[in-house]
Amino acid sequence: MVRVPRRAFLIGSILTGAGVLASCSASGAATGVPVTATSPAVRRLEQQRRSPGQQVASARLTPRPVEVDLGGRIVSTWSYDDQVPGPLLRARAGDLLRVEVDNQLPVETSVHWHGLALSNDMDGVPGLTQDPIAAGDRFVYEFTVPHAGTYFYHSHSGLQLDRGLYGALIVDDPAEPGDYEHEWIVVLDDWLDGTGRTPDDVARELGIGTGMGGMDHGAMDMGGMDMGEETMLSPLLGGAGDVSYPHFLVGGRVPDDPMVLTAAPGQRARIRFVNAAADTAFRVALGGHRMTVTHTDGFPVVPQDTDALLIGMGERFDVLVTLSDGVFPLFAQAEGKTGYGQAVVRTASGELPIQPRPDELDRRVLLGTDLAPREYVRLAERDHDLYHSVDMGGTMSPYRWTLNGRAHPNSAPLNVNEGQRVRMRMRNMSDMFHPMHLHGHTFALTDTGLRKDTVTIGPMRTVEIEFDTDNPGQWALHCHNAYHQEAGMMTTVSYLA
């Protein structure tokens, strides 16, 4: 049973009052009052998604304080069921996914199902779609899984994502040919918890919630934060993050004791990459191989061969690789930062090269925006009914990140009505990249038609997207840099009726 959020009335009042501040075109402007997560329209749509004889995929997640082994390094952190990443969840498109969350943390939590166009009351954003799950309480997420693809789940409460509260979610399509012998799910992460600082410590250092920085940074701009250790700049992304990390993980392990993926020479592997990091994009390559990109954010793309792939936070990519004979590094360079994560692909005996960094990282590097969709997943052509403009900005001192000049919770919602085609211009007016993620929908890049739910936007770049308003509720739109989100770079796509 879904409880009415304590803040539902307050949120509705704020959204209604602030709606006039949203940037939109005059023709077709959205009107009405907010459709909340408990509105009949939300429940009615979920009932329409369900079918007689629908299969049920059940799981249980227990977030709690634990000690985990990152590959010879034992750290105290929070995780799901004593492991990082959390348990792999799997369902088929059209299944009913039922996940009981037993919160054994000392604080409130939530679970967001990243990339899924699910029922709004199950989206897992505290204060917007549900009450947070209190310490010692349980909550059951139950929703129809709409589309096949590579997704993940993670806490949407504070900076809990940067502790270890995340895991992969795979939705299978029974019609896919499966023309590969191996499937490898590779989750990337940046890690500091339990190594002397926590994410909350970093937030205080940055000045989140205080209106001022807690460290003497000297002269700073928006291109990155030194933190006394390194300057974080990328030739592809500009400012490459605000936080320096002691470790980068592939599959929950540090490079000293890596995850090992085994196969036979000549076999094909499907690698599903998930970037679960809080502040780090990764440049990924498999030494001695080229990769063929087949999907991004769950949607098939026109296959493209590449030497390396740049993956922003929250993005997912599927690739196919025909494996050679030998031992090869699956290398995840922290883009613009010092350090890397690594796994090992083994099709023969032997050792890795002394210098594991593959040359492929310095050859062709593919970004998500370089891809094109398969024709059958393009949005149907139609004129847009509504136009929104979203400008990303921010400062490092004070540490404040904004959409249209305002920081959440004071950002103005982007109002829509059901049944509209919305065009949105997202303009990055800062010197740092932002992976922008829209909950509850997938969108199309207007220049290529590529379908995604998270798009990485470089400094001083503009991306235009379109999406159909076919999933009523209140939906977060935010930067998937966890620290930018906490410092205000979030708003709401608000359905009115």
C-alpha cells in the first residue's frame, strides 16, 4: 500500500505557485494543478500496464552499515546486502517487479530505479514521490517494468549513492537474438567512503548546505576543484569533477585485485557498462580490441565501432567484443583525474602487461552524443506543443549549482500537460560537464533522434531534446553529479491537470 507523502500538499502548493516562473512558450502552455504521485491518473496508468498472468520478479534489498572487501582493502560503508555493487536484479520487459526494502541504516533512505519509465509513486524520490523510508522501516516497490535494457538502482537520499548504495538492474527482451557467448555486467564507481573521509565530510568541505566553502581554495572557477591534490580538467569535458578519489572501482574492486572475466579466444561477449560514480566520468577501453556499441540507456543504436568509450555518471552502454587470445586490461580511466579502475579479461594463461594502460584510450573515443538510434525506436515525428529552456550554471565559492538561475528546492518547475510533445533546450553555461537525467521518461536528441534518459553536456554546449508527456506525475530533472544535485542542480517536470 502506498502512503501519501507528508509533504504532498506542500509540494503541490509550491509547484502551483512557482509554475508561472517556468520558461515555456506561450502557445500550448501547461495549465492546471499538479498531478501528484498519489493522483488517480498515476494509479490508473499503472493498472493499464498490468496484464492477466503477468510474471512477477521478486527481490529484497537490505541497506545497512557493513564492512566490504574492495579487493584487499576493507572499508566501512553502507551497502545493499553486504556487497558492492548491490545484488543484480533481473526481470523481463512487461514483468511486475516487486522489491521489498528493509532499511537497517541509522537514517532515512529510498531507492530510485534509474532509467525506467515506471509509475510515479514508485520512482523513489523522497519528498516528491514518496515519504523517505525511515530507519527500521520497510517499503515495497512494485511496478511494471516497461522496456528492456541496462539500468541500475540507487539511493536517491542525500549522498548515499557515493557510499555504495547502488546495483545493476537488467531488463531482458526475450526477442533479442543473444548472439554472444558471454554477458558481463561492469559497474564503474569512484570511491572514498571508509578511507578517512565520507561523502558527508566532502559535502561540508565543499560548503553544501552552508552557503560557503569550508576550505581555503584560493582563486577558483567552475572548472573543477583542487581539494589540495589535483586539477581536474578533461580535453573532452572541460572541468571534470569537484572531488578527488583515492580509489576507482570496476565491479566493486580496486585494480590491485581486479575482477577477472574469462572466455575462450574467438568468443563474443556482451559487456553492459553502468557508471554508478558520483563525480567521475570514465574513459573505457579493452586493451587489444575494438568495441561495437549496440545500446545506450537501454535503447538500441546503429552499431558503431570504437577504440574507447566515454561514459558520464548515470549513463549506460552495451558493447559487443570478439575476444582475442591472451590477457587484456579492461581499463576505466577516471576522465580528467588521476587514477583508474581495471578488470582483467582472460582467454589464455599469462600475466597482464607491466603497463596496463591500453593505447586504445588515446585513439577514437566515442561519446553518447555521437550515436544514432535504430529506426524502430525513433520518436514518431510531430510538432512540439511546448518549449522549455533550461540553463545550467554554478559557482565554486560559494558552492552552488543552478537551473535557470535557481537552486533546488527554489528552482521553478517545468510545467507540462499530459499528451504533449515537449521540446527542451538544455544549455550548459558553466565550465564543467553535467550529465542531465530525466526521471520517468526517455527523450530523443533533436539533431539525431538518439533515445536516452541521461545525456552528458559539455561546457558551453547546448543540447535540445524532445519527449512525450505520457507518464503523469512529478518527475525530477537533475545533474547526475551527486554533489551538483545536492548543491541545487535539480528541478521538477511537473504534470498539471
